[in-house]
Amino acid sequence: MVRVWDPVVRVFHWGLAACFALAWLTAEEVQPVHEFLGYTAAALVAVRVVWGFTGTHYARFAQFVRGPGAVLAYLKDMLAHRERRHLGHNPAGAAMIVVLLASMAGTAWTGWMMAEPQRQSMLPSIVTPAYADDDEAGERGDGGGEGAIKEVHEALANLMLLLVVLHVGGVALASVRHRENLARAMVTGLKRPAGPEDIG
């Protein structure tokens, strides 16, 4: 076995998974806990982005992030049951990581904006919805802009949930296809060495 995932990557992965799951469960139920989890998730994303440029070999974005062409080619190979095993992240998994990081950052940022309504004054005026001063906004009690930010926050959280489902499905599929437990590898950090047909 060879070590692929360093402790920072592993703690980030499971920490973000726990934060998102608990934040989802506490949304509008235990607001202080929900906000704390959101700030923790934001901190984890920030650490992972920095680690993506300064971390160990398989943690670096330069090692695994590929362009759309490589991602599409990998997905086509998956459909044809001929995708190659990657010791690090495969191109589809790498694309998922980038989208998950962006979505989680957006979710945390909109949550931060909602926590203090005056923070919304930092937004460009074009972002403020047309109904901000309408009676309708007052009747809703959402202050117009706050309601729009809340809608974006909820949409991003729903997108995150969809991405998590797709991520888990992709991990399960790759685990079966390549006969290795990828979830366990993200706990231990260990994977079997790259074979002749694998991409190290």
C-alpha cells in the first residue's frame, strides 16, 4: 500500500461532510449551531484551497484538476467501461471537488450575509431585487434583499445535497470498478500502488 491522502485532506473531507450534514439538519431549528457549522465549513474550504497550492503531491490542484475535455473523455470512458484507475483523483472526481468547493463557499458566504442584514449593503445594487422597497417585501418581513439572499442560500444548499449524492454514487461506482474501497482510503490515506494500466 502507498500513502496517497495526507491528514489535511482526510480531515478536510470528513470534517466538511460532517459540517454539511449537521448544518442541513439544524437549518432553521438550532440557528447558533447552524451558523457555527457554516463558519467551520468556510474555514475548512479556505484551508483546502490553500493546501491545494501548497500541500502534498496528491493534494495539489495542479496534480488532479483537468480541463473540460479531459473530464468528458473520462466520462465517455466510464460509459464504455474502460476508464483507467487514477491513484489520485480521476478527472470526474476532480471536477466534482472544484464544484463542491465553490458551492460550499457560496453557501457559507450567503449564510454570512444573512446573519447580519447590514452586510448586504456591500452587494452591488444590481443584486438587490426590484421588490426591495415594495409593500410585498414588508409583508413577507424579509426586507427584500434578505429574502433574495436567503433564496440563493437555500438553492446552493440544495445544489450541495445533489452534488453530495452524485459524489457518493461516483465513489461507489469507482470502488466497484477498480476493486478498492475509496471511502476506507480516505480514512487511512492508503491505496494500492499504481499498476501498469493505472495513472499515478
